[in-house]
Amino acid sequence: MGDKFYEAPIDDYLPQNGNRGYRVSRYELDLTYKVASNRLSGRAEITAVTTAARPRFAFDLSQALTVSKVLVNGGKVAKYTHQRGKLTITPQQKIPAGGALSVVVQYAGVPKPVRGPWGEVGWEELTEGALVASQPNGAASWFPCDDHPSSKASYRISITTDSPYYALANGTLVRKQTKASQTTWVYEQPEPMSSYLATIQIGPYRRHRVGGTHAAIPMQAVVPARLRANFEHDFARQPQMMEVFTEKFGPYPFAGYTVVVTDDDLEIPIEAQGISVFGANHCDGRRGSERLVAHELAHQWFGNSLTLRQWRDIWLHEGFACYAEWIWSEASGGPTADQLARAARHNLTRQPQDIVVGDPGATRMFDDRVYKRGALTLHALRLELGDKTFFTLIREWVHRYRHASVTTEEFTDLAGHYTAIPLRPLWDAWLHSETLPQLPPHGGQVGSGSR
């Protein structure tokens, strides 16, 4: 950016992402989207506090979007440059450390996903509509942001689109207004959210409630009419999953939970805060994706409420969500977590043992071995602590770091308080070595009485 000083990246896995000098507390996004032409125009208001006095501040924003105006602190026009995915603004007046930074960005363009080692992420055009799946760095494909998971803020998202379409964003629908051929949907997400978990889903959807009106957590489905019957069958056990996970992990962290099924097929389901997105192929009428239904629901605790501070700790999301699949299987009369863990370990012995779960490297952070070995780490810990202590630890973890950023060290430190036996050998073997460890023999404490 022409700055005279070098700054170390916020995250070695995504060295281009995230920005220094401020902390965002809120995003207010006013967006208009034309489905036929895939054209997005937006006004983003970003409220932040500066952490250092500096001549300029940068935000992540895709080059597919063109900025037309930037205003800072009460409507003063600011100079800006927009290069290599960074929108860099120079306020007219210097802002001291601890000062208010309020930025309004007007922009428009044809949004497209961000290309990276993990494929294409971010705003994606569907046959009819659009979806946003931003993990890990796709948020900049549709709004200017501090695109790093440790940067959490509240959001208000307003989306105006063609009236026949349903538009969904994170949080609670607070207003819906139809004018002529367009409808505006306004959502409020008060709990802090990482930019990659912000989402918009637009399509020929119908919304309906799941699990009746008596459910403790309001759940809804946003699905094409043609898939409703399949959905009712395939996702029928979601209310029971919610009960099991609430018992095992503690209270559900958000006001509600919505599942979207797109009219198109998707390779994998995607989590967003308070929302999970599945493809039509996951709604096959045979309950063929129930494991994934459990996995995505678990991410609301592990990933969305408790969000990693650095991407190298991805096992804190994926290992936990994968382990939740086994917990659900055990609770619902399927194979026990212990049986599934031993089968998973057996399968892993046939794969290369050249990955370190606690720091897999940027290109391999979504490697299935991180998911499975992460889950096995938790199972090894459960065998060490016994059921009662293990789940007490998990609930304490979820409660202590609710809506916060977390690290592996914080988890291992907390676990250390739950046993007199040193856990360092367990962490070294499972999280910090390439070699696949043995699971301890099955003790009497695990799984017994957990149905």
C-alpha cells in the first residue's frame, strides 16, 4: 500500500486477509440484487474504534466490485484506493488511537467468488438466485470488511430483490416491505459474528416451521416447494438433535436456526451463523445426509459461537462438529461414538500419516483427516476423563467462550483443570505429531448410560 513499514500478517494461513489499526463493532449493509443480471449494488456502513493512530485504514473488498464513494466520520468524503483486494481509505482528519471510525462505502458490480487454494468461495450465482458460502475468505466478494475470523461484529443486513424470490440473511427478520416488483428484507444479527459467517440466500423458496410451535428453539426451513416432502423426511430428526446437543454442549447460542435447501446441487453443505445451507442432493428422501445435518447443526456451537482466532486451529470447528456426528449416532440408536471412532481410526491407518492436526497448513486445513483426527482427539480425551467429566468440560468450554474467539491453548488449558493426570502426552500425540496414535482401550465409563 506504499506504507513504509512492514506488518506481519494477522494469520499466516491467509496473509492477505484482515487489517490492523481498528476493531469493527458493527456492519450495516443495504444491498440491492437483480437476480437476472447477477448485479449487486450496496451501501456498507462500518462502525469501528481505532487501535492506533494511522494515516490510512484498509478493508478487504473484491476487485469485481467498483467503489463509487467513501465517506468517513459524519459524511466527510475520503480519498481511497482499491487494489489487489484492499480498499484503503485516507481520512481527511487524523483519528487518534481509541477514536471513532465510521466509514460508509458505496459500491456496485457483478459479484463473483474469490478464488483460492480451497476453490471458489463467497457470492455464487445459482440457476435462479444466489448463495453466499464464504469460508474462509469469501466475505470480501460482497461487502467491504475486516475479513478475518477474529474480527466479530453485530450486523444489520437489508437486501432488496425481485419480489417472487425469498431472501434470507443472518439473524431475525425485523422488517419486510414490498414496493412495486421488489421486496426489501431486513435482518438483525445482534450476536457478534465473523465476516465469513455472514450470508445471503436468495431463491424460489418457501419458509415453514420445523418441529412444531412448542420447540424451545424456533427452527425453520427455507426450501423449494418441490423438495418439501423430502425435507420433512430427511430432516425430521433435527428437533431431537437439538435436544441432544443442548444437553451435551449447553444452551443453543442463537435466537433461532434455519436450514436452507437450494434448488441446485451443492458439493458440501455450508454453515453460516444461525443458518445451514444444503443442496438439493442432500435432500434425497432417503435420509442419506443425516450425518451432515448433525455436523452443520453442531457448528452453531463450535465455529459460530466459539470461533477460532487463527485458521490453524480449524480442528476446534471441524473436529468438534465431526465428533458431534458420532454423539448423535450414539444418542439415536446407531453405532456408538466408540465404535465410530475405532472405525475412523482404522480407515485413517490406510492414509498417509503426514498431517499435524493442530497446524495442518493453509492448503490442507479442510483435509478430511483434520476432521476425523480432530474428532478422535476428543474421543481420546473422553476415554481419559470419562463421560461425566468430559461433557462437563465441553459445556464449560462452550459457556466460558460464548460468542468469543478461541485458541487450542485455551481448550487444552481448560481441560487440564478437569484431571490430575497430565494431558500433555495426549495433546502431543493427537494434535502435534504426524503419526496416528492408538486409541486407549475402551473403558467402561464411555457411552454407558449416555443413551
